[in-house]
Amino acid sequence: MHRRTLLAALAAAPPAAPALAQGSGGGFPDRPLTMVLAFPAGGGTDVAARPLAKIMERYLGQPIAVVNRPGASGEIGFTELARTRPDGYTIGFINTPTIVTIPIERPQARFRLDDFAPVLNIVDDPGAIWVLPDSPIRSVADLVAEAKKRPGQIAYGTSGIGSDDHLAVLALERVTGTKFLHIPFAGGAPVRTATLSKQIELAVTNMGEAIGDYRQGLFRPIGQMGTARWPVMPDVPTFREQGFDVVEGSMRGLAAPAGLPRPVLERLVEAARQAAADPEWQAVATQLALPLRLLGPDEFRAELVALRAHYEKLWAAHPWRD
């Protein structure tokens, strides 16, 4: 079953009887919720968030309307989430690194990391570079050699300036002395379209986002950027294994606006954990090959704060935006 078919089946399925847990949230929620996604429909965030929201509804006893607010590498959606009323009725997904890099590179951005209350991290997806099956590029070394023949001419697509995809290629440029042509898009889905139509040569996107296309024979990875090989695709070597010290990826997790009452936050955490443990969600995650990594609110925040410090240091040495 492909992703689109799976999501359609989930949307069409009748809702299960609510499994309301009593306790931390009191009377919350007593009306529908909204989940804001800062990237387009069909991308890696969207295909994970929609089925998770559907399952969370059972544990909250209220529907969750999922809305996409793409644009500006996530800034539009993140700003909407940060500036909404902190009552628990608007939640959303936040993505690294853009949740921390946007305020670093754009002082005028209308949100900061501290504007969010992390709820539960769900996915930690290593980055990768993908080519079409007929490409002569078979490895990172092949790509670097080709880039040295054609400096600044090999076009690669990413989900935006300052995204993990973009920062990964900048890191590769630094360690190899090469130069590529960056074409930023609003998310992973348009990168896929541009690559398949041969408008660009490289799709730089996460492993979990492109595995469906890989399984259909549409894309081929030349390497992935985790610290170790991903068990779902153990034959794909890391960049480090190929001699290039590049590590990048994207965490994707639930968050709410900062200032949320503690009982409401605890209720959301409770429902998110229940949904993440639900057999139906586990089946969805397996079907979509999502690289899961559950982190509670405190662990999630600590990771985000550490990433912010890392990217502040990187920005000071190598600004990635003109």
C-alpha cells in the first residue's frame, strides 16, 4: 500500500470509540483541535502527522483538523503556531533544524525557540542525497568528482534555505571544496516532482521521505547522513563510511505555544504517548518506514537547545544565507 492510499484509507475509516483517559487535563479538551504543519501536503511531515492526528483523536475524544501552512522554509507555519493562544487547542509539528535556524539567520523572524512548548518528538530522520536510477553517480565520491568537473552547475533541491537538506550540502561543499547550485522549494514534495521531471539532478531529502520512491524504483540514494546505517535500508552506507564527515537529519515532533497550562500540556503529552504506542500507529510507522525516536517534553527541549547552540556556532563561522 502506497502512502497516499494509506492516508486515504485512514481518513475514510470510521472513528473508533473515544478512549478518554481521566486525570491530568481536567475538562480539556471540550472542543475540536487544530494541528498546524509548516510544510506542504505529501511531504515527510505531512504523511506522518495526519495518521498520528487521526489516532490522537481517539485519546482526546475530539477531532483534530490538520492544516498545512507551508512557505519560507517553515517560518509561516511556525509563526502561526507560536503566536496562537496557548490553550492547547492549537498544536503543531516543529522540525529541526529550521525551528532553531530560522531565528538565527533572520533576526526579524516572529518566533523564537522559547515560543514553543515541546510535547513529544516522534521522528528523527537522517538526511540523504538521491539521484534518478539512470544517473551515472553511484557514490558520494562520484558526486564530488562530477562537481569538480562542473563547479556550480549541479542543481540540487531542498525544502528551503537553512533546512537540514541545505545545511548538509553546504557541509559537503566545505569538506570537499566543491560548489553546487541550490534550488530551494517549499517542502519535500516539490523537490520530488522537480527531480523526477529532471529539472534538477539531485534530491536532498530525508531517508524516510523518499523510501517510497526508492521502493518503486524512482530514486536511488548515494549515501545517508546518519551516524550509523539506517536498519530499514542497511545497504546504504553513511557519508562518513564513504570518507566524508557529513552528519545531518531532521527531528519532527509535536509542540504547542509556550505558556500552556501545565495540566493541559500533560494531557497532550499523555494523548501523544498513547497514540504513539497504539498498534495502528505502529503499523502506519512501519508502512511508511518512519525512523521513530520518542522524546518526552524535557528531553525534546534539551535536544532543541543543544541544536540551537550548535547552529549558532556554525552561523558565526559559516553563515548559510546571504
